[in-house]
Amino acid sequence: MASRSLRIGLLPGDGIGREVIPAGRLILETLSSTLSHLSFTFTTLPAGYTTFLETGTALPPKTVQTLRHECSAALFGAVSSPTTKVAGYSSPIVALRKQLDLYANVRPVKTVSTAQQPIDLVIVRENTEDLYVKEERTYDAPNGEGKIAEAIKRISERASRRIATMAGDIALRRQAIRNKTGVQSTHDHPKVTITHKSNVLSQTDGLFRETARSALSSSPKFSPVEIEEQIVDSMVYKLFRQPQTYDVIVAPNLYGDILSDGAAALVGSLGVVPSANVGDGFVIGEPCHGSAPDIEGMGVANPIATIRSVGLMLQFLGEEEAAGKVERAVEGSLVEGKFLSPDLGGKAGTREVVEDVLGRL
């Protein structure tokens, strides 16, 4: 196998991001010592609300340029975005998704193999448009009765088609892995569920629904993929009632954001759920949890989501063997349950969890 050296950008961000991203680096360094063909170098880059307070920008142009021209991929920790408007501030991860055209947010939600009710699904969220284009305005009501706020919901055929194609590709890849490994699964064929609200939003969600279905049904490549649809409110109900029936769920930006965070409750904690922001030429692994200022500095942040995000990043870099080693190490740690962080009902600190996973690598 040809040797490969990958340069990884590390963006710890804010809060516990600064505690879990070093865990991701340790995982990659350990992998390079066990896989002779793979090596890593690293560069740490500023981004986040703290960076904004220090420099006046949450995402320095130099960070973007370094990622674009010097890095193979990146890991992003967390960001402490304020809940009220702060002049000049905007989310750096949202900006990164747009500037690097990372149009898909991919979030696997999976229980361990010993779970009584196994869950193994992936939510594929369109990452660049919908209400997240952040085109809003507030103005005085014409009748003088207070203010009115409006936001643009933008859905394009191009974005809808490529996110549906990504979902179809993921469904096929998951089935290929199931066939190859023979691992017992709740799924015996690939399936994509298109989530929308076109019964009310007939223009925007209607376009998403029609385009996604066309992308999957018109390509011979996706002929093995079962295609179904689900109205988003019904999707929430069924996701919690019968999660084992879902394989790959594809959704516009806002619905995907809500569904993926909610689905984390099915497996115990946001602290174990990874994600990857994926484009055609770049990937950023990102744990699903936030900056968690309430536990910052206490040494109890769960690093599993970050470690799994490392594995997911490696998958999209084509390093399936390395990704598999990471997932098996995490699975072994969680199944044994000796070193669980407080969010999973345990007493282990960040360092203890990381050392347990490293030992299994």
C-alpha cells in the first residue's frame, strides 16, 4: 500500500472544544504508529467567539486560506455563539461550510452492538442554504403595531440534488460494508428517507422533495436503494418511536439540524455522536456537542464524539481501515463500560476515556 501523509487542521474553538480536539490528535498520532502507510502532521488554527473577542473576527481569513491550500482535512471542536445579536459576529463553522463548500453534514447515530434495541442510522443534512442563509430583516409594522421580523428560506435545485446524491452514495456504501463484514444489522438493503414539509411549504420544500426524489430515482446507480418520504413532524415522532427502521435520512438544513441533535438522545448523549462537514474536496470532522461552558475546565468532557468524528473524517478521506480501527476501539470501550464520562452515567474524566480508547488502538 502506498504511503500517505495527511496534514490535519486543528480548530479547537471555544469551551470544551479546547479539551477534546487534543484527544482527536492523540488518536491520529497513535494510528500512524500502527498503520505503516499512514502519517499525520498538524497545524492549529484560530476560530470561534474567543477569537472574535480577541481579533474582531471569528474566522480569520488566514485560517480559511491555510485549510484550503495546506490541509488535507480538519477537526473542529466547538463554538460559543451568543444567543443575542453581537455586531460583527457570525458563526465560524457556518462560514467555513460556505467558504469551503462543505455542503453535507453527515451524522451517524449508532448504539453499541450489545444494545437491546439496536439503532444504526445516518442523518445527511444540507449544509449551505435553507433558513441558514441568514438573510433576515426587522421592520416596523405598517399599522404601527410593533415590529415584524422576516427570514429568507432558500432551497435550490443544485443543492438539493447533490445532497440527495450524497445520501444515496452513503446508503450504498453502508450496505457494501454490511455485505463485506457480515455484521448483524437492522437493515438488509439500502434505504433513503427524504424529509420535508411540502404539504405546507409547497414551493421551497416542494422543490427539495421533487429534486431529491428525482436524483435518487433517475440514476441507475441508485436502483438498489429504497426511497421513501416523511413529513418532518411525523418524522420526529417516528424517529423516536421506531428508530431502528431508518437507514439514511436526508433533510434540508434546519430540519436536519433539529433531527440530528434530537437523535442523539436515542444513544444516550451528544457526547458520543460524531459528524463530518463534507464537500467534494474537503472534510471537517466535528463533534455534535456544543462548547458546554458549564463543564469547561473540569476535565470531564466526553471525548467520544470527537474520536468518532476522527473516524468519520478518515472514512471520507478513503482510509476505511483506519476508520474501522477507531470505531472498534470506541465500541470496545463503550461496551465494557469501565471508563464512562458523567454524561453517560460514569465517573471517568476526559483523560481516562482517551487513554482507554488509545490502549485499544
